[in-house]
Amino acid sequence: MAYRLKDIAAALGAEAFGAADLLVTGVAEPAQAGPDDLALALEPRFAEGLSQGSARAAMLWQGADWQGYGLDAAILVPRPRHAMAALSVMMDPGTGQNAGLHPSAVIDPSAVLGEGVSVGALSVIGPQVQIGDGSVIGAQVSIAAGVVLGTNADLRDGVRIGPRVRIGKNFIAQSGAVIGGDGFSFVTPEPSSAEVARRSLGADSSAQGQTWARIHSLGAVILGDDIEIGANSTIDAGTVRATQVGSGTKIDNLVQIGHNVRIGRHCLLCAQVGVAGSTVIGDHVVLGGQTGVSDNIFIGDHVVTGGASVVLSNVPAGRVVLGYPAAKMDTTLEIFRSLRRLPRLTRDIAALKKAVFKSGGND
């Protein structure tokens, strides 16, 4: 589909300069852009590639000398990466799924599908399921009994949603996401070796071997509005009460959220984050990639963790942490600097001991 440059600019809340009626059919990086593409040069260093491509129009930063790059037209935006959000909505061709219900889909007669719902091939929708208007259910999706799914949901191929899960509007689940699987809850008749080791801080793990009894997940999962779940990520059902994720939170690929966890609003959980059971996370929290969070702790609002941090204790609101165990970032960086100096310090101490020994021997 072709768009006039001035229409794109209006959708972005920006202004088009030059040949505003110029039509573009796609977006591309500057060096690969053709004459019908809108080149994305979000920073001056990217604009250097414009000379290698053949774009006639580009989206540039505020104040850019677009004519100096030989362009016929340009859109100038104060925060180009943020403008990308609205631009990508316009240019996204979608998944290509046909509208309507695929004949191979299995839909329980008691399920209620809203207006304009699309269901892909080999998907299964269980009893008493409610799916909101405008939702797109991809191929081989499984939605278990009693699920309530809000309007404009987008479930990509292979998504699995367990029983009794409740999800708000504008939900996006990438391929392979699993919402509402059973939590990892097992217990032994007497305190297990893991419990003993934790209680004694590793001094004793002498508990006798015992069989594990499974605790079934009687709760479900409750997700707010405008949530996105990445590919192959999982959110476990609660043991008794529901696992909860607040509106606006975005979860990357390969993230594990344990049972009974509560996550606040507008959080960002990057790839390979793992949150253990019954932890509470506040609003606007950012967990960097591979962050691990222990069970039964609290992370306050606006906390940011650096990549690969391991959070073992409560974190107060507004703190930026890093490391294993996670500590204030400036403290951890000071420790890292000190660790790099250890080899030299060790050599200096060895040399000093040698000098003192020789000095003592000569007396």
C-alpha cells in the first residue's frame, strides 16, 4: 500500500518538508532504500548511508539538513525512535491470515466469539471461552475452558492459554507463548535438602532423600490491558490466587514468570528474565536481559536492573542495581574495578612479603 508523505507525517504528529505528496510503499535503512521507500535515518551517523541508497524521502531528526542529503522530501521528528512506533503501525503488513474461521478450527459450541474474530487453521477453542471483537487467533492456538480474552487480541501461531485465564484488551502474544500453565510447586513430607540448605545458608544439606508431592495450581492468570508477551515466554498460574500482570507491561522472548507473582503497570521485562514464585514487582520496573529474581521478595516502583543481575533481596523504589547479588550499580561497578586490580595487588603484596623476608634475614 502506498502512503503520501504528508499523511504519514500527520499520523506521527510531525511535519513533512519538500514534496509532501510523494508516495512511499515501505521503509528501509538508508543504504538499502529504493526510490519508493521511506529511508529511516534516525541519527546523523545513519544518514551517511543515504548516499549509498536511492531514497527520495527520509525520516530524520529535528533540525536535520534534509536538502543537504539530496532528498526530495523529509519528515523531521523530535524523537525518531518514538515516531517509529506509529510508523510501524501504518507499515505493518500483518500476518497474512485470512479473515473468518478456518474450517479445520475446533470451536466448542458454548464459546462466544465477538464481531470480526478470525481463527486460524487447527486452533482449538474450549468451552465457555469469550473472545472480544476484532481478535485474531493464529494457527494451532489452544485456548482452554473459561478463558476471557478482551477486544483486539492478537495471538500468533502456537500460543497456549490455560484454563480460567482472564486477559484485557489489545493483548499480543508471540508464537509459542504459554499463559496459565501449572506452577512449579512441589513439597516433601519433611523439610527437603533445599529447605535445609537455605535455612542454614549452605552449612547443612543433610536432609534425607524424599519423594516430591505435587501442589496443583488452583488459581489462574489475570493480565491487564495493552500487554505483550514474547515468543516462548511463560506465565504460570497461581497456586490459589491468580498470578497478575498490570496493564501496559511488555514481556520479551524466553521470559519465565512463576506462580503467584504480581507485576505492576508499564513494566519492561527483557529476554531470559526469570521471576520466581510469589515475588511482587512494582510499576514502571525495567528488568534487563537475563535478570534473575528470587522468590517471595519485593521490587519497588521504577527499579532498573542491569543485564544478568541476580536479585536476592528486596529492592527499594527508584534504585538502579547490577551484579550478583544485585547491589546499587555504582557500588557494583566499584567492586568490578577493584576486582580488576586484584592481580596487580596480589603481585605487589607478594613482592612486599619477599622484601620484608629478605630484610628480616639480613638483620
